[in-house]
Amino acid sequence: MKKSRFSEEQIAFASRQVGGGASVREVCRKMRVTGILNGVRLGFSRPGKPTDNGLIKVFNGWLRAECLNENWFLSLIDAKEKVESLRRHYNADRPLSALGSLAPEEFDASSGQARMAG
């Protein structure tokens, strides 16, 4: 049997989208046709090629290290609340070296005061 260039996850996703039961070739062909009709260009990353999807791999690693490995989730609502809390911290409260070791909100406040004084 010829080895597919798609990962099992991609094949499972494609099978669910088309309705299942078709060969990998048929599923991918139908997805391309469906994508073209809807103006969507399909681009699968190659399994084992981190350069194809480097930013996503870095983000997934960070999310796993900072959130998923550190917390127990009691429910889906609990998971959403904890991930949202981490997102707010990451985007607003975390000090950044590019901003002189200030959090983005502190930087905005200090640059706003500098504009008012100047």
C-alpha cells in the first residue's frame, strides 16, 4: 500500500468533511473541488516538516508549557476561563524587553503621559 503524504489527522478531518468512506485520493480531490468552488486554496503542511508551520508549532509548544501542563481543567467552561486569563496576562500584563521591561498597558500609560506633558 502506498504511503499517503497526508497525516492521519488531515485524512480524518477530510473524511469527516466529505462524509467518510471514500479513499484518501477521492477525499482530497473532492476537497480541492469544494475549495476551488468556494474560493479557498488548500495548503496542507507536510508531516515532520516544522519549517512549514513554524509559528504554529512555537505557539502550540508555548501554550502547552504555560497552560496545559500547569492546569487541571474541571470542565470546558473552566478551561475557557483559564485560557482566557492566560491570554489576557500574555497580551496586557507580561513585561516585554522591547518595551523597556514594561507591560504593554504600563507602556501605553507612560507614553500617554509623555505625550500630554510634551
